[in-house]
Amino acid sequence: MVIMFKKGKNNSIALFEEKQVRRTWHDGQWYFAIVDVVAVLTDSVNPQGYIKDMRRRDEWLSQGWGQITTPLAIETAGGKQKVNCANMEGILRVIQSIPSKKAEPFKRWLAMVGKERLDEIENPELAQERMKKMYEQKGYPKDWIDKRLRGIAIRQNLTDEWEERGIKAHKDYAILTAEISKATFGMTPSEYKAHKNLPAKSKANLRDSMTEMELIFTMLGEKVTTEISKEEKPKKMPEHKRVAKRGGRVAGKARADAEKEIGKSLISDENYLGESIKKLK
């Protein structure tokens, strides 16, 4: 069972086994109309009533309903109206409470994913192998994959260091990452995405569209930042920002030297997402 999206005006309609499931972009991700998902998976003539019954049957779903659902404006036959929507995580939680043959493939998939994650906790190398296979399936070459996976490990070490020094909020991680990126490449991650013409309203990972050289300098900036932080143990955000800038400057200088020797810019405007993936050089 697959969810496919129809490309239309604002990409507002999703096709679910050739049936319409309305969706809308909100807070950086897609939110789906719960009533539509329930209608598709149950063939109920009264999906709203089915949802009420489902919540009565599932006490925990009912208690968490306020956290799962978000009323959002959705196109209806009578114009835009507020409809209870949920992101993919919320939709999968709702599906768990639907006793339907059509919902069973999703439940089996969730069970499989859960087992895989537990296995990866016991043996972290399995997670790396899973990611390697994912990138191979997308068409990335081996050398690029090796650098990407190494970059993920370096990034994890950096975020662990930040957390140990008191950085907890996601926005602070983003601010510090932007400082490193700007010092390394002269652009923040959002500016870099625009440079590569990546979709603004998407969760496209910038690093998945970097060349090998871009990944190398990204790793250098983050690794140096980690080492400076370990030595100096910054406590407040202004100190962390200064450390991030210094780490990024090291990578930025290395990039500039490399460009001088090679004779061209190492900042690429190409991206390799989806069907546009090409062989990286």
C-alpha cells in the first residue's frame, strides 16, 4: 500500500490508492486530513462517526488527540474550512487504531520498522548499513556515500558536545550550524539551499545534495568546532557562537586554499535529489 502525491495547484491533494486524501503544508511538513485517511482505510459512509467510535475504543488515542490533531484550513466543496489534520507520525498513530484489512499493511510495516530500530540500538552498525543501502538505491556512488556517513558521525559528535555544554533547543542548534556554514562557505544552510535550487517547502537535506568536496569542508568545520568546544568548554550561547565561527573559519580558509590550487570554486550549485541524482565527480 503506497501513498502517492498528485502534482497540482499547491500540491494540495494526495492520492491514496487512487482516492483523494487532502493535505496542506504547515510548520515545515505535510499535514493530512484525518477524516479522509479514515474514509479510505475503512470505506465508512460516516468517517466522522467512525473516528468518534475509534476514540471511544482507544483510550490512549483519545487522551492524546489534542497532541495528534491540528485544525487547519483545507479546501472543501464549500470552500476552505478548518479540518482536523495530523502529520505523518500522527496519521500512523491513528492507523494503529483502525481494525481494517486495509490498515494491516501499515501495521505490519510499523512493526517491521520498530524491530529494525531495536536491532540498531543493540548493534549501531546496522543503522549505518541501512543508510548505506538507502543511498545506494538512490544512485549515489560509493566514495560519496563513505564521506556522507562519516559526516553524519562527525555531526553527531558535535551535537553531543553541544548538548553536554547545555545547548538543548533545536533553534540554537540551527543558529550554531548556520555560523559554521557561513564561515565555511559564506552562506547559511537556507542560503545554500537556495543556491542549489532546492525546494523551499521541503525537508530536503542540504548535505544530500553536496559534492564530495563540499562534504569534506563541512566535516572539517564541524570537527574543528567540536575540538575547540571540548578544550574551552563554552557555557553560554555567545561563547558557543564564537567557537562555531572559529571552527568554520578553519574550514573556510582550507576551502579558499584548495580553490586557489585547483583554480575553481568548490561551491557547487548542483543538487542530486530524487531523479536528478547524477554521478558525483
